[in-house]
Amino acid sequence: MPTPSYQISRSGQPVGAFELAQLRQMYTSGVLLPTDHVWTEGMPEWQTLAGLFPSMSPPVLPPRAPGVVPAQSAVPPAQSAAPNAVLALVVPIGRSGWAILAGYLGLFSVLILPAPFAILCGVLALKDIRQNPHKLGLVRAWFGIIAGSFCLLFIVGVFIIAALKYR
């Protein structure tokens, strides 16, 4: 029987999948935080590591002298700064593939042909994100739906006006 794989997420970003032994070691060494979220098959929803393993305690870090900043190499990866928020909007890491496609199709829907596909991909992205809460891309999905709808309505309006004018 295979050992279960635990999915880890930090601030909505996937960290990776680990077996229980790896998970315990990473948590007790400080790589994973008590506020990180964990999920495995059979769990109804994501939980924090502290909630899932209340008997496990994170490491106690040694006290620092006032005014002393730890060396960059001494800071574990879990304590590094959050990624740039603007960069997170541009770089499609951890996003639903449907959301990425919807965003680009919405952008190119001014060419009219991709508009219906932008709407379709946006709707599929919303469904994908709802089923996989660790995925990002909600803004891109909505952009694809809105831009695609606007361009589709514009071209339909142009055709209706042209048809009425040349009747």
C-alpha cells in the first residue's frame, strides 16, 4: 500500500508534496511553518500543520542579541521574504492553465475570433480554481470573461447596425 502524499501550501502558493516522514522532519527543522496548510486524499479541506499535528512542535529558535541581524544563509527558506506581488501577477507560476489561456485570449479578443474562446476558457478556469483552491489566476480568468464578452458584444452590435443600415 503506497504511503500518502501530503500537499503543502504557503500563502496560497504550492510548496510541494511530501510523505509523512519528510513532513515531520521539515516541520521540526523549521522549513515548514505551523501556519502552512496541508491536505491529503481523504481530508475534507486544507488544515494548518499546527492543527493537523498538534503534538508536533516547531523548533525553538535561539534568542538573538538585540540589533544583530542573522546572516542570510542562516535564515531557513520558510522565513524568506514573500515574492513581489507585482511579479506574481505577471509570472504565471501556480496558476490554472485555463486562467492563463483565458487571459491571453481575452487580450487578443480585440481581433474578434478569440472572444468566445476567452469566455469559455475563463469559465473553465473559474471551475478549475474552485476545485483546486491552491491554484491562482482568478483575475486572469475574469479578465478573459470580461474582455471576451465586451469584444463579442461589440462585434455583434456592429453587425446589427450594419444589417439595419443596409436593409
